[in-house]
Amino acid sequence: MAQADGRLRIALAASGGGHVRQLLDLEPVWRTHDHFFVTEKTALGRSIARDHRTYFVDHVALGQARLGKPLQMLGAATHNLAQSLRAIAAERPDLIISTGAGAVFFASLAARLAGAHFILIDSFARFQSPSAFARLARPFAHRLIVQSPALKAQWPDALLFDPFRRIAAPPPPKEDLIFVTVGATLGFDRLVANMAQLKRDGVVPEPIIFQIGTGKVPLNLPDDCLVVRDLPFAEVQKNLQHARIVVTHGGTGSLITALRAGCNVVAMPRSYGLKEHYDDHQSEITQAFAARDLILPAHDAAELAHALAEARTRTPSLATTDPSALQDFLTAEIDQVRQHRPRRA
């Protein structure tokens, strides 16, 4: 039911990292409505909770079973289900917008079963094949939105909004600083260990800020290195303003945020074969960005050292996601939902 003043109660559901960052990019769509977030308790999630009503749910993904942790997945799923049901029962949203992934499947399903209009936006991280979340949630979504032509070809009934845009502007001034970030959800020991060893060997003269998430702390680093587990999103953005080079995993959220800031980006994708992620979609992302000459890929220590050397002399390419067309569609869709919803008392 719509509010007495005509506003809707909107649930914004997404797992940590790039998924929830896209919902933040859609703020003009939902900010004037009675909204709340369902997300994971990452550094970014905690930052969101300071400004918006937020419900935290446990991280859960089908890939946990693929990596040999089925009991961990089932335990997390049980907690997540209870957390999701409590959130939806407390809020009774009129509409839910979700960019995935597994952590918000139960919240999306519960909201839909409770009568909410469900808009499913498959992740920008999916260029060639749909996510598991989208495949599972598609049957009960009112609207399905994809963000690459390849997915539109596979799902002709989906709506296509490709947000990728280059920025025609000179790169901003930077400092001789490297920011290493593994993203909001998982650790990435191989990336951190390779960068730490290059620093110890004298291959990397620049100061380094390491954001390592849940990973192992690198030891015996020089004094010009700082190691942190998590950073508020505002601190991440501040580091990106200063760092000439960003070394990151292959997640779209980290890549796009660094490209917006005019950094030279070196990306090492997590490998499913090495049990670093639930599948190899980060290799797909890295390949797509490298093919557009936006980033420098690195798959091992030797490639990482070579990419860093190239990044020191390379003119960075700036890029972003432009959600304006999607925002226009969602605004119109929300208005249609609002007109057909009875008013709350």
C-alpha cells in the first residue's frame, strides 16, 4: 500500500560490493520515497546504514557449496532466511528493486510473495551469461532488466539498459601512491601476497595502502605500507583521488569506481580453479574491460610486475556507468505502481 502522501515503500536489496553500489547510483529514483536497504554487513553496508534504514543479512551463495563448504552455505542460508523474513515482515514494501545476488534472494522472494512489485536488475558484472540469482529470481520478477547486449540476445523478453560510458576528460593529477583493494566481500590472499612480495623485493618503489578484507595480513612490509581490513566508502574514494595506480580484483564495482577517479587500474581476477571465487565471472569482466583498453590485466606475479611497470607511464582511461536511461524507466515504472496501489492509513 502506498503512503498517505502517495510515496511508496521501496526495498533496495543487494549483496555487498558492486551490487549495492549500483543501487546507490539509482538514488534519484528512490530517495523521495520511503525506502530501506537489505544488504550485507560490509564496510559499504555499514556506511549506508548511517544514512538509510538498513537490514543486514548473512552472506550466502551457491558457490559456497561448489568450493566444498555446503554446511557453511546451509548455515548461512538458514540465518539469512530468518533475517530476510523479519525485515520484509517489519516493512511490508510496495516495491522491491534488486541487483542481486545470493544474499538477497530470500528477501526478494519474501517481498514478492507479500505482494510487492519486483524489479530484477541483473548485475553489470554479467556480460556474457546471466547470474545464478537472475536465473533463480526471473520466474517471479515483474520486470527483468539486463545490462549487456549478449544477455538481451539470450533473454529477448528482458529490457536492455547498457550503462557503460567513456569519460572524455583529461586524467586528474595524482600522487605516486598505489591502492590495493580486494573489494567488500571476500579476501584475496594471492593478490595481496604478490603485491607484498614485489614491495619487499624493491620492484615497487611507491607507498602502498592495502585493503585486505578477511584475508591474511602481509608481514615484514616496509614502513611506507599501510594495511587495513575494511574502509568506509568515503575513505575508499579519498584513496582513489590520490592513488596513481589501483591494483584490484576483477569486480565491476571496484573497477568502475577506480576508472571514474582517473586511476591506472591493474586487475587480477579471482580464479574459480584456485577456489578464490564461486565461478570465473571475474575473468570475463577483466577480459571485457581489457579489450576496451581500460585496464591492465594480470593473472600471476610476473604479469602483475609487468602491468605495474606499464601503468607508471600509461595515460589512464576514464570510464563510468551512466544510469540515466534506467533511472527514467524506473521512475516511470514506480509511478505506475504508485497509481495502482491503495493508500496506507
